Amino acid sequence: MDRKDEIIRLQMDVISQMTRSNLNRIADDLWGMGSTPSTPSVQPADAHAQLQTEAEKPAEAVEEEKPESIEDLKAELAGYIGLETVKKEVESLINLVTIQKLRKENNLPVNDLSLHMVFSGNPGTGKTMIARLMARVYKTLGILSKGHLVEVDRSGLVAGFVGQTAIKTSEVIETAMGGVLFIDEAYALTSRGGNDYGQEAVDTLLKAMEDHRDDLIVIVAGYIDQMEEFVHSNPGLESRFNRFLHFPDYTVEEMMAIFDMRCKQNSYTLNDDARDLLKSLLALYSIDVKGFGNARGVRNLFERAVSAQANRLATDPDITREDLMTLTADDIRVAGEQE
């Protein structure tokens, strides 16, 4: 094992010690809130080993998963960084569905709600994250039987020959039954024209949305202008998608908070010089935040900074625990140069 590998091993030891001490707290830190989601979208580093241990237990020894409460899910939503407009819209939708459900239980008339949605925004603005949360919300409210998320794009629905696209799309729909089918860059299904098979996927999708509206929710996502064109390209799409959520780009302060969240999750800290440089870099990237990738770009920047730190420490003969946990301005500078 060379010096660099040893440094990386030491870093992993530090992180493992922190995660083993309290997996639930690490999950809380990830979401920036006080209560732990029952099924976090991103699991801590040691969770895989924990899941293996659970799988090895006899079936009768594994506790049945407790249902999530709508209050906990609302608290998780409130704990997300940024997305203030989206949070208000989602909470309003939760309230509407909750009251409609209570009216039905009390034999009162209810509206025939269409819960299919259009998410518009640049990459990395939290669309998939919110779609996953909505699946869990609808399961808790009894709208969906499973509450899982199936994410696809054009390539997951469209085949290369006549008749095959309908089969391929139907198989994806079957997998998504009981949950949410999330179609990213959905406009690619109708933007090619001519003899393209994307329309076949749309037709199959529309039929499934009608036939299985009691246990399937479809969310289509992409850039705002293209999504408007997509929905208005087909009367069937217009009639089924009447809920629009726009996801704004993250501000510099919000991207700083996301970086801090990742540091806390992985037991790293930024020294003052590193923090000043990071803020300057994020301000520069925010000029073209679409190209940078918002939260996704922050994640990539963090991972490159961690790699830069490992390379820097590999030549240090006297490394302390504090060294392993500190990201410096040089680490941020090197990470920024790779952007």
C-alpha cells in the first residue's frame, strides 16, 4: 500500500467511525433537519453493511417497516435547502389530497384529482428528490400502494423498431405500478418529428395514465420552455398534466449550505480561507448555473476537493486527525481548476 492509499484509508476510517456512532444522526445531517426520514434517498456509507446484516436475519426476526407519518414527511420537506416556492406548492398539494381523502371517508363529494405533474427547471435543482418524496407522501396518504420511484428518460421508453416501443414502455409502466414514474427530459419523446417512435411511447403512456389512474402517478421533467412545448404538443397530455412546479436555480448562499451539508455528512470542515474561496467560485459558477449543475455541481466540486486533499496529504509524514478532516483553500482551488 503506497502513501496515497494509506491516506485514503485513514480518511475512510474517520468517516466510518462517525457513521457507525449514529447512522440516524448522519441521515439527519444529510437532510439538514431534526427528524430522520424513514427511507432516506441517500444512505450513509455504512448502511449497505447494515442492510446485509438485516437480510441475513430469519424472516420472523426482521421488524416490519413502520409506515411514515405525513407530519414527518412535511418536516423532511421543510428541511430541504432552498426550494421555498416548491415547498409551498407541495405542502398545498399534500393538504388538498389529505382533505379530499377525509371527505371521501365521510361520504362527501370529492373532486376527481389529477395528480400527474410537470416539473420544470435546470439540472440539479431537486426535481428527482421531490418526486421521490411525493411517491412516499402518496403512499402514506393511501393514494399509491407501494410509493416507489421509477426514473427513466427517452432511451428507457423508446425502441428502434415498429411495435417494440409500446412493449418497452408498457414494461416500464408495469415496474412503476403502485408508485411514481418519473420521466426526465420528457420533451425528447415528441421533439424529433417525422417517423420517430417517441409518439408511440406517449400514446402508450397516456393509455396507462387513464387505465391505472388509481395506482400510478406520472411526473415529467425537463427545461421549462421545452416542457411547455411538450405538454401543449398533444391534447391528451394537456388534459392529464395540469399541475406545474418550477424549480429555480440555487443561490450562492444555498449552494454554500449544500457544500456545508456534504462536509458535515462526511466529517470534513472548511477553514476560513477555503470558505472565502469557495464562495467566490460559486458566485462565478452562478453566472452559468445551468452549465454548472446547481446541487449536482456542488456535489462534484466537493468530491474533487476531497480528492485534492488526499493528494496534498499523501506527501505529509505527520498527518493528524484534524488534517484528515480539514479542506483548505488549496483543495478548493484545485477542485475549481478541474471544473
